[in-house]
Amino acid sequence: MRSSNIRYTEHFVATADRCQANGHRSGILWFTGLSASGKTTLAFELERILFQKGWRTFVLDGDNVRHGLCADLGFSAADRAENIRRIGEVAKLFAESGCLVITAFISPYRADRDRVRTIAGDLFHEVHIATPLEVCERRDPKGLYGKARRGEIEGFTGISAPYESPDAPELQLDTSGLTVAEGLGRLLEYVDLKFNIG
Amino acid sequence: MRSSNIRYTEHFVATADRCQANGHRSGILWFTGLSASGKTTLAFELERILFQKGWRTFVLDGDNVRHGLCADLGFSAADRAENIRRIGEVAKLFAESGCLVITAFISPYRADRDRVRTIAGDLFHEVHIATPLEVCERRDPKGLYGKARRGEIEGFTGISAPYESPDAPELQLDTSGLTVAEGLGRLLEYVDLKFNIG
């Protein structure tokens, strides 16, 4: 414990009161999956739809966060672990503020994701965007798989670094046979079931 | 640049649209001041009042964040700098989500605060809780000044580590002659002026 003179201060406003005011529960939809599996597209589309319904929602996205909070981190296993730890803590703060936060990170290591589950408890919902590698590689919208195959990127998840699938995600979604609208439909069904206040 | 294969993704929902939906502007009220100056008390009371008015608001508090996001950091100048950098990035994310976020950190170094101003731009409002050292030391609700004077805490701001006052804070509030209600009154006046959507 580095911080021995620290006490925890309680907010006067409980998360439950925030949720009541917002008309929905708060929590974390933790999207995990390969590059080009559809995480970012689905996350931002889901955010838009929920916003239009009047919900409090916000996307934390791998690409975006790495320009700011985690700009000091690279892609080694240790840096990926610290990246995911910080995102988990931030996502928890957003959820405590009443927000349904959607995170879109490859987050390839089971232990890193499980640590977030430990941090966030019941707020954490693991959503495996389970599009198979061959489909992701065929899509390759940023040309990253090509670069990784040619050895121009080191430690690329699925090619030269592992992806550890979740054992028991709250939701699993393989987008390979689905339109974006169909994928969103599945997600909205889950959100309605878990976060709607009846 | 550690992250050369990263592109910035734009949200489909603009911050301005979020503010319109919330009925108020978003931003960061960055409280800075000595230990026991009144930062945390005022921050949590302000949060409660704004929540009751239906505003989106959330406190990031030094004591709380150091249990989570910054649990790996101590109180050296370098660790304080990294602590403030991370909080600045998180506060910016909250502001981008439409929230009026209130941060309550000693944040003693001018350069660290100015870096947050650079990160967050117009969203950043520096609020100097300018209660003098002798008043803070007399209050000493956690007995920390006593410990610092006895040499039981190293690098304690105001005693054995510097506090660099802001040169041109957006708001300055010395709580020594004020009740909590009076201090809140000043803050609410400022919030109304800057964040109310007319």
C-alpha cells in the first residue's frame, strides 16, 4: 500500500439514485475480440442508438484511449495489462456515475479481463465479439493483418500474439454472418434485458 | 509515438449534442488547494446540489482515485505528475461524455495543472481553493499536518513540499471566513454563469 494516509470518501449521491434519475441501470459492456471483429463499429453504433433513446452512454475505445490516458504504454504483455487495468478503473468510474459505458478493446488476455471483473464486480458484462480470425483477416480494413503477416508489426493479436477467448462471457456475438443492424439487434436485446428499469 | 498503427475514431454523438440533451454545458471544475482547504467537502456538496437540479455531474477525488486508477503511484514529484496527468485525461473523457466533472486534488505543481489545461482546452476551469496554510493546519481533520510537523509524513504539501498557487485561476475561493453554504453559493454562481444553457 503506497497510500497509507488515504481514506475512502463516499459520494453523497448513490449510484442507485443516479440510475433512477437516468431511467436505466449503469454498468460496463466490455467488448473483447480480434482486430476487425466489429467491436468499434458496434460500440459506436450502440452508443448512438442508446443516446437517441435518452440513455447515458459513452464509448471508451482502444484507439482513442491510447492517444490520451494510455499514451505512455506500448503493446508488450505488461503494457497491455496496465492498459486494461486503467481502462477497467475508468470504466468503473463511469458506471458509478450512472453511465452505461461501452469499452472496445481487443483485451486478448483472460487474466487482464478477469482483473477488471474483480475490480468492477456486478457492473462488468463481458461481450465476446467472436468473429473468427479468417473473417477478420479477410476484412482487414486498416491493412494491419497484411502488415502483421509480412512481419511489419510485432506482437499482433491472432497472428504473432495470442488471443485468449472468454470461457463464460455474458454475451457472445459472431458478426461473420450478420449485418451491422443484426448485430446491434442482438446487443439491444441484451441491454434491454439487463439494464432497462422496468 | 508508441502507437503508430492507431487512428482516432470520432464518436457519432457529438459532445454538443450531449450537452443539449443534458440542458447544461460540460467541463472540468479543477479544484486545487492545500490539504484541509475545503476541496473535498465543497466538491461533494456541489455534486449533490447539481444532481438534485438534474445535472450530469461527478466528483473525481484524490482519496478515491488513488485506491483505483492511480493505486500504483506514490507522492514523489514524478508520481504526482503522472497522477495528475491521468486524472486530467479521465476528467476530459467525462467532460466529453457531457458531464460537469469536479476534481478535488491538491495538485500542487503549476506545470502539472497547466498540462491538464493544455490537454482539456476550454473545458478546463481552475478553481483555487485558496484557504491559507495556517487555517488548514488549524483544521487538520485527519491529523496529517500534525504528523507532517513531527516528521512522520515526508513530502507533505505546505510543510515539507511546495504548493504553487495558480497565477490566473478562473475562480479563487478562500474558505477561511466562509460557511460551507457560503462557499457553495460562490461556486453555484460561477457554475450558473459558465455552464447554464440559457
